[in-house]
Amino acid sequence: MHSLHAAIRDLVDRSIESGSSSGHTTVVISAGLGIVQWLAEPRGVFHIEVADPAGPRRRTLVQRLRRHNPTGPAGFTERELALLAELGFVAGEPNYELRPDEAGLDREQIMHIITTVLRDVLQVRDPGGYSADIF
């Protein structure tokens, strides 16, 4: 967990730093079928989302005309949903959302939450288990 936590610390720090020059920064972490993303500004991270793998899927025109609904990945388990709720996430449309600024969370708590979601919900064990984009 230490290396995963250190990698998340680096991403959070870089996103806040980038937010100082651009106003705000978006970070998207893709891990298999799961996505964690957050918005940061110079004061810190102010919005975190976890995308439900079973959320809305895009269909091609042919699939829509044929009324074909492709089977997609399963959603979160009851245990994973309980963990998201315990961490403070609420079901939004279409993602699970957390507002760290409204919850009064500091940077260490935010990094712990993101690391826990990656490790215990999206099953990421080390920094090589995901890709991250900052823009």
C-alpha cells in the first residue's frame, strides 16, 4: 500500500500545483473498468467521483435501432457500495460523489480515501495497476 499511497500523494500534490496556474485541474485514474476522478484547485481537492462500472453505456445506432442492450460489466458489490458510503460518497448521477471541501477533509484524509477506493473497490494493488491523466 505504501507505494500506491505515495503515487496518490504525488498525483494529489501535482493536481493542486497545476490548479495554481490554471484555476483548476482534473485528474482521471482508469483502473480496469473503474474510474476515479477529482477536481483540484490551489486550496485543494474539492470534488471526487467514482464511476460505477455498470453505469450508462453508449450504444451504436444499429444497437439502438435493433433495441439491443449489450451486456456490460457488473456494478459494485454490496460490500463495495457500503465502503463507498462509509467513506462519505453519495450516489450521484451517474457517479458516486464526495465533496471533501464540504466534509472538511484535509489532504491526508483525501489521499487515504482515494487510495482506499483504488485498493478496496477497484482492486488496484500498486501504481502499475492504473493509468492517470492530469489536465
